[in-house]
Amino acid sequence: MSRLEQQLALLIELDQLKSVLRRTRVKSAEGRLENSAEHSWHVALMAILMEEHANEPVDVARVVKMLLLHDIVEIDAGDTFVYDAVASAEQEEKELAAAKRLFGMLPEEQGRVLFELWLEFEAAESADAKFAKALDRLIPMLLNYHNDGQSWQEHGVTREQALTINKRIGLGSEVLWEKAQQVIAEATEKGWLKA
């Protein structure tokens, strides 16, 4: 297969991400679940808008790439609800296998570069990855809040769970972590998160 054919094959494969449903509902279409492709687009735009709030200088183009790539593994592995500790523990292995398959569809050097970027996001040790992870955690919280705590209520999420799972936001952006804590406090007051 030619280089172009390999790239096009992955491109068509990526269309499946539009069918992977998340637990969060979109704000613009009441009742409809968000899909992973929409989430990736939304959080990538968030990186462009929120770059100034990163704890450290970041390369926003790299952050956007990470965010556009980070969930493609859900084509094979599915989406895992961040508050489901058992499923989350099993997800890592599934996602790694999916990343190897999907990036393996590309020409070798291109696939390797993108796979390494995906691994960097997963490890969340670089400034770019910490900021990308912070945004990835924050956007579902904001959607939940603006949907009256929909998925938190449906799954019985507690204030403590929300604080524990989302505290990593602070590693990428203290400013956004302060906002997240405010959202959690208000959602608790409104009864959307269990106290």
C-alpha cells in the first residue's frame, strides 16, 4: 500500500470515533450524548482559547495534536467513565493495543511519531501533556455543570470523587483547577454531586 493509501485508510477508520458515545450530554442538543470525535474537537479548541492559563509555557500546536489524537483509541477500546475505577484499571491495556493498531496503519515513521505523542499525553509528565490532560478533565465537568449535573446525578458521583479524579487539573493549570473546584462546590450545593 502506498503512503497516501495508508494515510487515507486511517482517515476512514477514524470516522468510527463519531460513533463512540460518552456519558456526557451535549449542551446544544438536549438529551443527546456527546461522541468522542465531538469531545476531541471541543477540547482541542479549548487548548487554543486557554493557552494563557497553563502553569508553564506550552507549545499549543503540540497540545492540540495530543487532544485530537488522545481518544482515537476509543474506536477499539470504547469510552470509560472516568469515575468507574474498575473499568478505568482495565482500560489502559485495551487503549495501548488500540494505539498500536491504529498508528500502525500509517507509514512507519509517521505512525511512530504520533504513537509517541499519544504516549506522552498518557504519561502526562511534560508541560504540554499536563496542560492537555487538565483540559481533557475540565471540559466534561463544564458540560455536566451546564447540563444540571446530568451524568454526575445519573451515576451517583460524590463531591469527593469529583475532587479526587479531577485534582490533576492543577498539574497543568492552577487557574483552571481553581475554577474546577468552584464548579464542584456549586454542583454540590445544587445537589448534583453527593456531599
